[in-house]
Amino acid sequence: MKNLKLRHETFITLLDSYKNWLDVLGYAPTTVYNLPNHLKEFFFYLESQGHTDISLVTTKLISEYYAHLKNRGNRRRGGGLSKAFLNKHQQALKKFLRYLKEHKANVKFGVHLKGEKTDYFEGKQILTQDEIKKLFSACDYSHMSEHFQMRDRALLVMIYSCGLRRSEAVALDTSDILFEKQRIYVRKGKNYKERFVPINPYNLSLLESYLYEGRPEFVKNFQTDALFLNHWGKRMGDITFANRLSAIIEATEDDVIQGKNITLHTLRHSIATHLMQNNVPMKSISTFLGHSSLESTQIYTHLAIEEDKREV
């Protein structure tokens, strides 16, 4: 599928935009890679049938496409395509329809979205700046041990204040905190891209407290360069990051915050939206987040507008 060559510029542009959209929304790297490949095969099929206008796709055409998939066979192992593989193609089209609706495209082809929201931003959970402050304050009660509390604050600094992806925060080493330059060195960004993220003196002081007072209290801290350590003195993993955020949320004892569906990526969405609300140039936000294109960052314009409406 990935070797198929599209001819029409409209399909090529849509495919690239769709991939960026999945990336910004925080889907797993495998999803960001695979779903566009499935959509690419759909576009290739449309071209082969003489169709170049996505708005003219019909339910009948979708049915014919699925019949084509069932008959084309497995190019790697032989035989027909598995049910799971066919479901992935359907998932790619469902997500694409959601993408089109979010971008206000008037397209209603035959992919049913029963039980799913048709607009990703409808009801999207973005924390206000006051709610972010409550999360930081809750770290005073998020754990019985002070060095765990310091680690929780450092976690919020990285995921919210610095806008890091979870995988980027997990990969951080102690040497990546550049105190003199007031920068965080992200050595394992998306697509292996490196970048430097600015950090203000206050947040830097929270990291300093964790690094020199909290981290040494973790067992075997001297045996690894990892910045975030777990209870056993090893590099903290994805699940522990998510669990600590849940503990911080619970410690707020705030019904509104606890009623929101908050994930680690919600914090990244929130800082991007807050920067947009404060009129930070989009190019600067894009660089800050490590986006590969400005189009990825433009999605946050919608969120900023919606948040401004709620605050009025």
C-alpha cells in the first residue's frame, strides 16, 4: 500500500493533512503511520475508477471498494484479507470522515459512525489556566512522600509547561536539563527530530528541586541517567506517567476537574491552546511543540476560539 503512487494533487494534499491531523490529536505512532496508508489505497482505488472529487463519493462506491478489498488478496502472505485487516480499512475511512467534518467539508459517504462523535472538538477537554494551577497545587497531597510530590510537579512541568509528548518525557535524561541555557533538550522527538524547548525560571526551579532533592531519594538513582525514576529506581514508563496524572487529579478534590476526561495529551493540548490565546506566533508554537508543519498547529486555533467563548 505504501508504494502506491497517487496522481491527483487533491488526494496527495488530503492524505498529508489527514496524517498531520492524526498526529496532533495524539494517536499512537503506529496509527499515524498505518491509517494514512489505508486511506491512500482508497484514494488509489478512486483514481483507478476515474473519481477525483471526494465530495462525490457515494455509499455505493464505498460498498464497491470493500468488495474490491475482499477480492484483491493478501499481497504478503497470499489468500484473502483478514477480517481484522478489513476493519482497519474501515477505521481509516471513519477517521477520515471525522477529519472532513471537523474541516467543515460537506461530505456524507457511507461509513457509519454510530456511537462516535462526528466532530473531534465537540466537548473537547481543555484545562483552563486556573485548573492547571490547581493541578500543580495538588502535588502537595498527591503522595505521602515528598520526593514523589517533587516528581509529580516535574512531570507537570514537562508535559504541560514544556508541552512534551509522553514518549519524549519518558526518554529524558538528567543531562537534558540545560539550566544555564534555560532549555530542555528533547533528543527523542517524533520522527527522531531533536529540538530545544524553552523553560522559564520558575518551572526550572521545580525541576531543580526534583533533580537535586527529590530524585536522590529514589533507590538506585545513581545507576541510571533517566530523569524520571519509578519506585524501583528504573526509568519511569508510560503507564506510570498516566497513573501519576490520575493521582494528581484525584488530589485536587475538584469536581469539575475530576469530571473531565483528562489524559497526558490533554495537558499538551492545553498549553498549545493557552499559547494561542496569548497571541504567541503560530510559528513559535509549532517549533515549541515539535510539529513538522504549521498545518498541524493550526488545529489549535479552533480550540483557542472555543475556550475564549467559554471564558466570556
